[in-house]
Amino acid sequence: MVRKIAVFNDLSGLGRCSLTAAIPIISALGIQACPIPTAVLSNQTGYESYFLKDCTKYIDNFTREWHKLNISFDGILTGFLASYTQVEKILRFLKVFRNENTLLVVDPVMADNGETYDIFTNELREKISELIPMADVITPNLTECCILSGTDYDSLNSIKDDEAFFIEVFDMCRKLTEKGVKNVIVTGIRRSGSIYNSIYTNEKKTLLKAKLFEGSFSGTGDIFACVICGCLVKGLDIETAVEKAAEFISASIEDTIKDGISPNDGVNFERFMKMLVNE
């Protein structure tokens, strides 16, 4: 039987992110991606302007119809959420479809580089904070981890010593696990000319170094979360999953830079899907 992952995320016509990245990547891993659009956008929000259609009112329809079909999921992945009401609907979805064998990965898309996104509200943060403790894995970037753990982003980044800095990063992760989440992966931590992904589990703390590229590229956070979720559903350990995700993204970014493509247009992940097939 083909494994299935339910994916809550937006559908952006341009930008190679969210569902347009999730569906092919999860499929390449040999898993059926079952999308639930949280919003439909003409293009991702990094462009100068965009059209957005909120899909909140349709989520319960997916839950109801899939329940009629007696569908079960091996994984559930959440990404961009357009409103705090969507979190309430996802919580209802979890009550219907999640069992002890269903992996829940939450990518708390809220902020980056010390600033929250325009659509982000205090109500949305509070609701996401209700979802976080239920997750098996969360994949925040550094800014999002600060928000979720109640840490001041500027104060954290003012720490000069790398060892002291990462002690604080892992302490933020500890605070989140104390709220209930099992595993915390903090993504894309830029430090001293390098980039790191940190992994905090009940068993240990791990810091994995990846290749640093200048600039920020659309969709890399979505891609990372998709590879993590797919690899874990397939039974890989969390460190291997993070290494695979980092290698896949690095190859995609390097090729994108060679092609001179705008970061808003996303990365050339399509050319490297062979890295995921039969993983």
C-alpha cells in the first residue's frame, strides 16, 4: 500500500514553494501527497504584489469527504496558514485522522530574519502555539524558534561566542520540548560564515553544518520540511533526514545561482529529484 501524507499549505502559481514543491518532492520519495490548500496565490508573497484567496472555508469539506472514504495517513505536514481559524480546523482534522502511527510535522511559517510576515497576527501565533505541542517534529527557522520560545531575537544574535550562542539555541529547543513537542529542528542558522541545522531530541543535541549560500531563496523552508517528513515516514532516522534535506537543497540552490535565477522564483529542485527517488 502506498503511504500517504496530508499536506496543509498554500498553492502559489509562481515561486516554486509550498504545494507546488511539496507534491513532486513527496511523490519522488514514493509517498502520495494529499494536498489541502490553505490559500491560493498568484505568486508567493516575496514578489512586489500578489493575489491571495483564503481557503479556510473549504478545509472542513476535505475532512468530511476524506472521512467518508475511510482514508488513513502515515504523515500530516502543516506549512503556511492564512488565519488562526485554520489552526482550529487542523486540530479537528487531527482528531479525525491522527492515530499513534501518524507522524505530525509542523513547519511554523511565521517569520524570518528577525521580522514577522505581514499576514502574521498575535491570534495566529497563539493558535500555532496550541498546535506545536502536538507535533512529533517542528522545523522553525531561528526567528520562529525565538517567537515560539519567548526569546528576544536581537539579544540572541548579539552573543559573540559561537559556543554560547548554540547553548542558547538548544535551550530554546528544550523549552519547546517541555511544552510537548518531541523533536525540534532549527533550520538555516547563519553563524560565522557557515550555516547550520540544529536537532534537539530527548536523546541528544546535534549540530549539522551545511553549505552556505548568500541570499534567501523562495521555497527552501517548504522543501526542507517536505524531505524531513517524507524521510521520517519512510523510517529514516532524524539526522539522516536532515542531511538528505540539506544536500538536496544545496544542490538545488547552487544550480539556481549558476542559472542566474531570481531568488523569488525559487530553486531548481526539479533537476535533482533523482537524489530522492528510491531513498
